[in-house]
Amino acid sequence: MKQEKQVMGDYRDLLVFKKGMEIVEITKAVVESFTENSESKMIGELMLENAYIIPAKIANAEGGDLYTHRLDMATLIKLAARELHSQTTLCKHLDLTHADYIELLQAELDRFRDLFLTWVSAFDKSNDVFDEWNFRAA
């Protein structure tokens, strides 16, 4: 039982997970800095949702070691990160906060992408089971 707990905590040591958590913290700070207007609350909530998806799905992928499951989680992470990056562009356009804050978040998302691609490339394609959807990346 003690060893199982250790294995479950290993994802917290991954650089990609740590960067995901940094993105959550930066996103929270950016959203808190928004000027008050009709769109800012909704945009902020969507940004936070996307930011929180990133580390949560990394933990999920690490908890289920099968290739197909990990690839599914990676796809959800990629979509959340891309959406969050798009939302930063909208924030800039609507002038919701200082441009430097947005640029910082965008730069961290770019750094995350590099770590993410390295993480995904390490997935073990041979560690899988039959999936009735029969969908695998080429």
C-alpha cells in the first residue's frame, strides 16, 4: 500500500506537471488583474478552466499507463493549452489587462509546449490493449 502511494505521487515531480501548475498560478494572477467589464468574468472563468485541465490531465495520464489513455489525455491537454493561448489573444484585443501579463502567460505556454512534446514522445506505444474504437496515432 505504501508503494502505491509513492507511485501515484511521481507525476508531481515531472517538469511538464510543474509547468502546468505554474500556468495555473499565472492564469489566476492574470484573471485577477482584469479590468471589470461585461466579458471579463466569462473569459476569466474559461481561461481558468483551461488552465486547470492541463495539470489534471497530466496526472490522469500518469495514473493510467496505457498508451491509448495517455494519448487521449495528451489530446485534451493540447486542446486546453491552445484554447488558453487563443484566449490570451482575445484578452489583448479587449485590453482586459496589461499586455506584459498576457505576454508572460503566452511565453509560459510556449515553454509548456516544449515540455509537453518531450513528455508525449516518451509514451510507450507497446504498452496498450485493444480499444474497440481502434484509434491510434500513426
